[in-house]
Amino acid sequence: MGTAEQPERRTGKQRLVSLLSAALLTFGTSVAFATGTPSAAADPIEGCTSTTGAIVAVDFGPFGGKVERGCDTTPTTGYELLHTGGFTTEGTQHDGPAFICRIGTGSFNSGTQYPTADKENCVLTPQATAYWSYWTASPGQKTWTYSSLGAMARTPKAGDVDAWVFGSTDIGGTSGKPAFSPDDVRAAGGGTDPDPAGPPPVPPGTVDVSAATRWVTGKLVDGERVVDEGATTPNYLLTTEAVYALAGADPKSPAARKAADFLATPAHTDAYAYPAGKAGIPDATAAARLALVAEATGKDPRAFGGHDLLGDLVKYVCPRDIGDGETIDGCLTKGDFRTTGQSDAQAMAIIALLNGGVAPPADAVKRLTGLQCEDGGFTSILLRSGGWCESEAGSTALIALALKRAGGHDAVVEKARVHLRKSQLPTGAWPAAVSMTTGSPGSTGWAAQAMRALGDTPYADAGLFRLSKQQLARGAFAFEEGLTEPQLYPTAPALVAAARSDLVKLTTKKADPPTPPTTPSPPTTPSPPTTPGGGPDLKKGSAYLTDTTRLIQGRYYENAPGSGFADYGLTIDGAYALAATGENNTILRNIVDFLDKGGKDGKGRGVHDWTLIGTEHAGGGSLGKTALLAEAVGRDPRNFGGQDLIAALAKAVCQAPSTAPDRSCAAKGAYTNAPSVFSQSLAVIAQVRAGESAAAAGPIAYLESLQEPSGAWPSLIGTPSGSEVDSTAMAAMALDLLPDAKAQAAVDKALAWLAAQQKDDGGFPGASGNSVNSAALAVQGMTLDEPRYRTRIARARTFLAAQQNTDGGFNVAKGGQPGSDVRASTQAVGGATGISFATLTRSLDGTTPQPVPTGTTGAPVIVTPGGETAGTGGGSGSGGPLASTGTQVAGLAAAAVVLVLGGWGTTRVARRRRHREPTGGRA
């Protein structure tokens, strides 16, 4: 059982990706666009309490003011709360109101909005050292959390407090927190601690253990292994989950033992836990899981599949921090089990060692205790102590079980127990993360296990009541409450909890002798390479993307419903997705013609009002993104939309870093106004695909220089930021275009790092948590070497399928605010194909220009290839207040660029030097 649900950096317009915030700004050179939004009358502060309404606080300290508060007794979004709380805002010219660039209030300096125009022109995304960051705190929370959702996407709960602070923070929100505490700005009575007097008052409930056991057993092919739909190779991780579930329900389960025998076959142990070979470093997560399988079924973890799993875990513990001396592959800091990357795996390894009679290294146990968040919970990321930390119920439960088993950490365990009590929802469920408001069956299963083991039986029983209400007809559970697709990953911890067991208990050596093992199954004959199966429904996903309620007149996406303001970066993302799947070439042609032939949005803006080509604000990332689309569909990037994008990219290459206050060039070899690895990679791909490798030599060298010793790339250029899945996948796609050994070695190292970031449920950490965007980009990256990473690709595609909703769209992140999101869906649809941006190709032969529908507002102007206007512009495109749209805005300024321009792409092509597939095909 794994818990993996991850926090994300904070971001804007919905995503989450690697960068946070809303993205490249569009400067309307010919059209004036008012981005200011007025305030509404605020409710009296005393109207907001711990049970009614929400408070918003804005710190005007950097501008000579003080902290100003506002109240809204019925907020719908964080954006609305800011305005109905009495504040005004102004967005950027590039993105409209969605990216909050200035804030003002009538109670300070006559309503002047800050920063003033002489300090920030609000044309492009503000720099990460000077922007409005968004923080939140739930009732009873003593510290601030950097918001994982933009203000337009977040729905405040009763008793919540929001804060806006001007200044600097990094992508993870580890610095730049408000100088005041949530209690300092709460309304009277709002600071009370919601520690419950007892468990939720719910009636008894019983989970059908027999039905769940039958369902899990039925998932085992030939009674011994889990195989994803459409795949031919075993899913080893889910096979271990099945063993835990079956052994938890019945310690002598024959089915659990047969599956364990399969995993103990040397060929399968090697394939799962020793991918680098018998003499190589083991995958610590896999080794820990297999050791627990052995202990759960009476086998010897010191002689499992021809390996001493426990000995290898102890042997490969990181001896020092990554910054102390020579870098060690797979290590972040002292005490990590090498290659884990996740606190869940660290905890599992400690449990396996203890239950196998081996004392875990003291530094490994200490590493776990140092991961505790201020509120007592734990996060699934194996991050540095003191960094950004958002508690997750599943990880908190698993680590509490591990530390209780280790002994000597009573204070830490007690703090975790109290956190679990406080975070239990009134329904009896536990949410995946502390910021979530709906229950997760998997997290509830984990938390119920821990609460029973810690002596809080009533809380555990309340969790079982909720599980009984979420159990599906065949006995299984879905990833999240309200979903109907049965999944093994959440079913396993739920079944163990329902059997009133836990991971420590079920893997503790039994008093009676183990059942003699059956004859191991012979090794299976390797299957020929196949496209990983079990992925999302791409036809349904494409239909979601092309629905005219989202894709305005079949031509562009708006930055907010009814705004008439085109989000050109998102529109190109949608085109990439359609090019990757080939599901609707007619609509793809409409989008391309709109961009190429002079189409205008409801505000009279064309694509080059977004690229800003020919102005000092031209961005290398947006130029590259647009050029790449032209190349992918057979248009001329040297004459796209009437502009030579390739010449503009060459001109955008920085010859030296700029000096303050100019921030256009981060370094020699960077592109102008492109402060992210994602945008750097897009521009490199566009230049190389255009045959301009020589002109791209400087940017290529600079991109290579940004790779970290671990193999990863950071999010941002010129601003400190952490390693990131999205940027690493994108950089790998760019360098894979190059034939030289240096570039190919960099790609190999990047893919190994990417694979190590995969979570137990197949997902990947990203800006929004267990992110759909990041998982899709990781699929694209790992497919560069599909034969090596086939199993991991299949797991990631299965994860994506689990996040697809009935309307065909995708959630932003597992465990996050539910509901389909256009940007996440563009990435999921394209990324699931595995086709790389660097090789994406889709012919538009056979398609013809389509007329623009009439009778709608905000009609774009479309000029057909023959030069005739196929539609007329003019509608205002105005809609209701943006505060009610739910569009997600941004968190981190400079990071934003990647979001919009960070190509939510498409991709699936095998490395040229390995197994190559034809481009542009269906997944």
C-alpha cells in the first residue's frame, strides 16, 4: 500500500505545473484592454466567524501601509473574496484579470493600487522577487499554506483566512510567508482550535471484507500478478498491493502466497527491484515493498528472489547531504534510502527492516521524524526539513505506524495522532491532504489503520463507517469519493483497515509456522515491445477539448468564461493535443487557420498580441511555442500569422545577462523574457526543427548547463527553484533531438531521475500536488526510451485514466478540487500518447477551411488560406464577474510562463537511437 498524494507548488491559472502562476503576458499593441476589477461592498468583519464566511487580509506594509482586512459571509472563490472584501485588483495586459498584478483598497491612500506603474508596468508576468503571493489557512490552522490553487479556482470554506503578501517567495512557498499569523487576522472567535471532543457522531458501518477480497483476488491474472488493461507485463507495484490487502484480510491467504511466489521468482524480483542489474543499486521503494511481501506471507526477506533485500536497504543509505562533498546518485540528504524520493517508501523500508529483525540506521529513522509539518502531519515528499510542507493523511498514518514500531518517538507520534484526529471530516472520512474538503477512500483506509493501532478505535470505526458508504457494488473502492471506477490502489489500504489490521501488524512474524511455499512459477517469456495500455479515453478527451462551450467557435479558449480574452498559450496546448491524437483534424485546422490567418478574439487580439513579436516584450517561450505548432502541422514558421518566428527566435537569444531594472535576459544563451526551463526548451526545439541548430547553439549549451547533478532540471531560470518533473521532461525532449553523445547522456540521466519520481499510484509530483500535467509530461519523457520504462509508462497512463471524468476532461490533480480542467486535459490527452514535442507531426491534408458559426458573441475574425474572411469579429465577449468563473489564477509569478507556454503537449516517440515509432499516430 502506498499513500502518495503530493502537494504542489502554487500556481495560477489552474495548473499546476511546474511553475506556478499564470503566464506570459499579452500586450495588446493595437487594442486597449482594461484589466482592473472594482471592489464590492464588504461585509462587516464581525460577520465572519469560525463557522461563517471567510476573512481576507492584504499586507500593504511594503508600500507604507498596514494589514487591511475584509470579510465575505458567502464567498464563492478566493478571487471573489478579495473583491467583496473591499479590495480592487488589476491584472496584466498579457493575461487579463486572471493574474493579479496590483491590489488596492479605499482604506489606504485613497484606493491607490500597488505596486504603482513606475515600479511595475504589469505588461509581463511580475518577477518572482516582487509579486502578490496567495496564502491560506483553515480553521484552527496556526500557520500559512502557500495556495495550491489560484484565487479564481479556490473555494474558501467557513472560517478560512486568505492572505496576500507582496514580495518574494520560491516556487514551493518556503519563503516570503506573511509576517502575521492566521490568528492575528481572524475575526473574533475565529482562532479557536477545532480539535474535536470526540470522533464524528456517525452510526456504525461495516465494510464487506469478503466482497473486497474477492474483487482483489479477481485482479490477479493466473492468480499471481496484476496486469494493467492493454498491457502484457506485470504491474509489480499493484501486485504487492494485492498481497498486502489479501494478507491483511487473511494472514494465511493462499492467493497472497501465490502472488508472493510469483514476485519471488528471480526474474521478476530483478525486473522490479534491480533494474540496474544484480550488481547495481536497487530501487529502494521496490526492495522495501518486496521485503514487506515476504514478511506478510512467511517468506525470508533476506533470501527473496536471490537477494538479501534487507541487507541491500541498509547498504544503500545516503551517508551525507547532497551539498556535502561529491554528489551521490539517488541521494538528497543524510539518512535517505537511495532512490526513494518519497517519505512513504522511507517508512516502508523502516517497517520492513524492523519486522525482519534488522535495526534500521538511526539516520534513516531520524530523517522521518524531521519531515513532520508544523501541524503534526507528514507529507509524501521526501523533502528537506524546514521546507514547504502540506500534511497528507495517508503519509501521516504510514509514518506514524513506522515510528511507533521503531519506538522512542512518542512525542512525534502523538503529534501525528492529534493531527489525524483534527483532520478527520464530519463524515468520518479523511481527505488526501489537509487543504482538501472531500474524503479519499485510500487515505481513509490508511488513517483508520493508524488510529486503531494508536488506540483511537472510535475514530477508526468512524472511518470504516464512511468506507462502508463508499464501497462499490463489486466490493472495491475508487480513488476519490464520488467516483465509480474501482481501483486496486485505494482498495488495498481500505481492505486492510476493514479487516482491523495495519501494515505493521500484517507483516509482523506470526507465532505459527508459515505455510510451505508453492512451487515458483517459471519465468515468463518477455513480450515484444507494445504501446502501454490502460490509459485514458483519448477520443472522449478530444471531444471534451473541442466542445464549443470551451473552444469558442471551435477556434480558441478564453482566459475566463465569457471574457472574450483568448488564452493563446492554452489554445496552442489544445492544438498540440489534437495533433497528437489525430481525433479531429478539422477542428485542428480551424485553430491553426485562426492563429495563422489573422484571427482575432473577442477583444480584437491576435496571436501576436500574445507573442509580442517585434516589441521589447517578445518572449522566447511564446515565440517557440507558436513556431513549434506551425512546424508540427506543416505550416511555415517563417511566415506564420504574417511573422517570421524563426528570425524572431534568433533575435531573442541573449548575448549577455541584462542588468537591473531590466530583467529580460537571465544569462547568455537564454531567450528574452523566458524565465523558465520549459520556455527555453520549447524555443530550442522550434529552432532545431527549423534547421537552425547553429543559431540555437548558445541556447542549447545554456540549457545543458542548467541540468543538476541528479539529472533533473529546475523550474526557473535566474531565480532559485527546485527540481521539477515538468521541466526535466521538457528539457529531455529538447536534447533528444540532438545526435551528440553529450546530449544523449544528459537525456539518459534525466529519464532515470524522472522514473525515480513516480509515486506508488503511478502519478508524479507537480505544481498542484499529485499532478495530471506532470504525469502526462513524464509519460512523454519516459517514452523517449520506451523499452526501458514501459512498466512505469503504463502505470502513469493508468493514473491518468483514473483522473478522467465522465465528461472526458481531467482533474488538475489527484485529491485536489474535483472537476475537469481544460489546461490539465490538454496535457493529459496529448501526453498520454507519449509523442514528444520534438517529433510531433500531424498532416492537415484533406481538411478544408470551415466558416465561423454566426449568431454568437465575441466572434473571431478568420481569414481562410484563400485570403477571404470567413467570419467577422466584434462581439464584446463580456460575461459575468470573473470572480465567479472558477478560473484558476496564479501563484508564483515568474514561474507562470511555463504554464501557459509550457506546452501542454503531446508526445510519444521513442528515442532515435532506440525503438522508433511513427509520429502523429494514435496511442
